[in-house]
Amino acid sequence: MKLIGLNREEVKRAFTEGLITIAVYGMGKMGLPLAAVFADHGANVIGVDINERVVEAINRGENHVKEEPGLDELVRKNVEAGRLKATTDGVWAAKQADVMVILVPTLTDERGNLKLESVYDVAEKISQGLERGDIVITEATMPPGTTESLIPILEKSGLKLGDFGLAHAPERTMTGTAIRDITGQYPKIVGANNEKTLEAVTGIYELINRKSVIPMSSIKAAEAVKVFEGIYRDVNIALANELAMWCEEHGLDALEVFQAANTQPYCHLHMPGAGVGGHCIPVYPWFVINLAKKTNPRLTKTAREINDSMPHHVVELTVKGLNEAGRPLKESNILVLGLTFRGGVREFMKAAAKPIIEELKEWGANVYAYDPLCTPEDAERFGAEWKEDFKDVDAIVITADHREFKELNLERIAEEVRSRVVVDGRNVVDAEKAKKHGFIYLRVGKI
């Protein structure tokens, strides 16, 4: 059923009655939860992915995104009900669908330059099945202006923009909480090419999101919202890191100061730490930096420089702790706890552990690593040797806030290590407990 021209209430009614078919391109950590939520609200959903094993698993009712709570049941239930199926044939899916959602991964280089081949490839496939009245929605986060760059590709269908609708509705989700985020943690942001498309797309997302929808004046404005969210966090983390290092110099505990300052409603100092990782926060600032022509986003650039320097600062803290223990860095045994970029999620994009391990090795340290979500092969890729105990360790460097690291048995560990040094890059260890068991304890913002 074509949605352009319907008001949002008519769209919701058609959705729940099973009259709408949605193709979701990209069955990864964000795409599969979105497809399952759409199906659970009544739509006929076709998931599209180039990975045949992923497609086969979904068609058996199996969820391959295991770190997402509740997704196993949602996939199984809706496959059995006939509302969710998957295919590798993106052209066929476009021919069946009334709405096409693009949520494929967008890869970047170190300076945030996007490799958009996957998005353009999906747009090519959609153009071969696009019909009058269809709506194409991008959810993948991209530099403002990218969604509209798809127009010439989509118009290969023989249709003109206006014959079909185009919208951007940025995903505002995190691995491990995707279903929660999609269905009501935050309002949905939507921008479209015209009012009719905006009305229809607003109806779709109002149905699945309890926090409703914020309509934007344009597609580009909607794209900017998600990008600016990431930049806000990056800049504020950089401020926290800068102030934390100032606190180290002046003998203060940064967290004590930050927590007191944050009781004032206009202050929201973030948590300092070993570095900023992931696919989002360290990448989005480059979208703005790279698109700037007349303006010079100096603050955004400086924030990136500060946050990218934090792994080096953690190495400096490690050297300081070892020196206090009477050991040089060279030939010391360093155990890095955490290979992922954040706790509870097995993702490695710009993880602080990698540059920390590399620099420690450059200075002649023997570097070991352990992560409860990882394997010895992961440690090897990072350049470290896998180690599951603390025997003969001279310094423990924590780079991910996994739950297991918050529960370290410091009393037992103190008996195993050779030198009692903890460098806490994620504020997971109780400083007083560490000191009680004889550890030299350092973290970003407290020496």
C-alpha cells in the first residue's frame, strides 16, 4: 500500500492491519532489531543482506545479533507469524516493498571520510524496483547532504523525486539497547523531501516509538541532528579530559570536583578516560570538519586531538606508576584489561587498547591482554599476548569498563602480581580498596 498522501493516522491503521511492506537493507546490529520491531507492529518486513548465512538464519527464525536482549524472541515470533523474512535479492525486495529503509554499515577512514559504496549500491538496487508512491528512508548516519546525493541514482527508475518520497530518520541506538532505543528511549528525528512524505514517515515512527517524532524542516537538518549529538559528546569528553589532566597537575581528584559541579543544572561534565572509541563519537566530528569551507571548526578539531591523545596519556600514567614502584617500563610485564572500546560490547572500532599496546611495546614492555568478551586471537591482532592471570604482572592497565573488571579481587591479585600498580582508564576500581591492598593507583584525573 502506497503511503504518500495518507495522513499519519491512516498510515498507522494500514501498518497495524498488515497492509504495508517494508524492506530493510542491512540486517546487522541496528537493522535486524528495526526490522523485527516493524514486523512486531504489523508490517510485512523483508530484511535484505548480502550475507547468505545471515539471511538463512533469519528465515529459520534465528537471531544472529546475540548481544541484543529480547531480539531472539522478537525474531522467532515474527518469522513464525510470517511477518518477517529475509533475502539477498535487493531488487526483488524493492519491487515488493512500499517503504525501503537503508541501514547498511558506512565505513570510514581515520579522518572520517566515508566509504559510501554500500549505500550507493543499495540505492542502485532500489532504483530497479522503485514505484510511484514508494518512500526511501535512510537511517545510516552520514554527512549532512548525503541522503539527497542518492536522488540521481533513485531517478534512474524513470521517476522523479516527488513521484517517490525521500526521508532521513537517523538511528539513535546503541548495541545492547537497540530495541529499547527504537521503541521509546528517545524521540525519532525525521526529515523529508516534502510535507506529504514527512506526514507518512512520521506516522510510521510514531507507531513504533512511544516518545513520538520530531519533524525537521529538511532532510539535511535531520542528518545534522545525529552528527551534532556525537560532536557534543566528543567535545564535552575532551573538556573533561583536559580538566582531569589539570587536576592531576594540581593534586585534585577530578571526579570529586566534577560530581560536585554537576549538581548545578547548567553543568554536565562528562567522564574522563583512556580514549573515545566506537563507530560514532570519534567519527562524526570529521563530517563537519571535512564539509567546512568558509568556517573553521577549531573547537571540534581540538576536541578530536585531545581525545586521540588520551591513550598516550594512559601510557604516561603507567610509566609514572612503575617508576613509583621502582621499575622501568622496559622489560616490565603490563597486563591490559579490555580490548573492546566499551564495556559489555564486543566492538573494536578505535578502541583505546590498541594504541596503548602499541606504544607500550615501542618502549620495550612485555604486553599481555585479557578481555572476557574476546579470544586469544583478538589479543594477537592487537599485538599482545593473551593472559588470564596476574602472575608476575608489574602494572594492570584497564581500558574497558566491563562488569568483570568492577569486581576484581584485589586482595588475591595483590598476591600474584610482581609490582602493585593499577592504571584505571575507565574508573572501575575503588581507589581506596586498591590502596588498602598496597597498590599504587592512578587514573585519568587522579594521581
